[in-house]
Amino acid sequence: MAQLQDDLDRIVGLPTHQLRIEWRRHFRGEPPRGLSRDLLLRAVTYKMQERVHGGLTQADKKALRDLAAKITEEGAVGTLHLSPILKPGQRLVREWRGQTHSVLVLEDGFEYQDRRYRTLSEIARQITGAHWSGPRFFGLVRAGKSVATATVRRSRAHAADAVDGQL
């Protein structure tokens, strides 16, 4: 561990042309053209740590390749409908017809007006008297897209390279 830390400290101070040499040594190939010093540094230090601590499992690599393929086919917005993570203790607040409604997130459901519910949709129905998507009613998703939807700017090949240790 001490040796790894010494190596990492040494790498951080290297100029860009020497980082490119380190890239060749660790990745056994040329770094991508136009890769910034920061990304060179991050990739080389990751590779060094990976050799000591281990890297991604084959299953994780396959999952990332599959995701990269799906992004290529459907586009990032179509693929990455990430649901916001609700943590116990959080409060969701919604104003409906002049009245403020507050929901407490629990480990295994939700609490609204001193009653427990399994889903937000049950609470939305209780409040509105109509069928609503609970996450949409409480502003967690908009028109079928999660508020947390991420934008991915890499092509499938670039993402696949990153999975295979080329980035």
C-alpha cells in the first residue's frame, strides 16, 4: 500500500509528455488523441490502483458494454431513465388545490397523514381522487423522464474502450 501511494504521488507531479509514457506502459498502447492531462492522469492512476486492488468483474464489464450498446441504439435520454434515490427520513411536499401535502419516506414505504402506504401512487390517488403516477405527482419524474436522467456524451466505442481498460 505504501508503495502504491508513493507511485501515485510521483505520477501526479509528472508533465503531460511523461504521463503519455506512463499510459503506454500501463495500457500497452497509444493514448487517445486530444486526451487532456487530467484524463491521462486519472486513467493511469486508476490502472495503477486496479493492479493492486483489482478491477471490475467480468459481469460488470459486460453490463457496461450492454449499456453502451443500448445508448448507441436508443440514445442517452431514451436509455438512462434513472430514478431518484429516496432515502428514509426524506420528505416529499406537494401543493394540491391550495393545500400542502407532506409525505415521509420510510424504509419500506411512505407515511402520509399518520397512515402507511406501499407506494406514492396510492397517496397521489388519496389526495386527488384520481389515478396518478405517484412519482410524477410528487415531481420525481416529468412526462416519463426521470428528473435524474443523465446525459452521456460518449459514443459506444469510447464507452466500450473505457470498460475494456483503454481509457
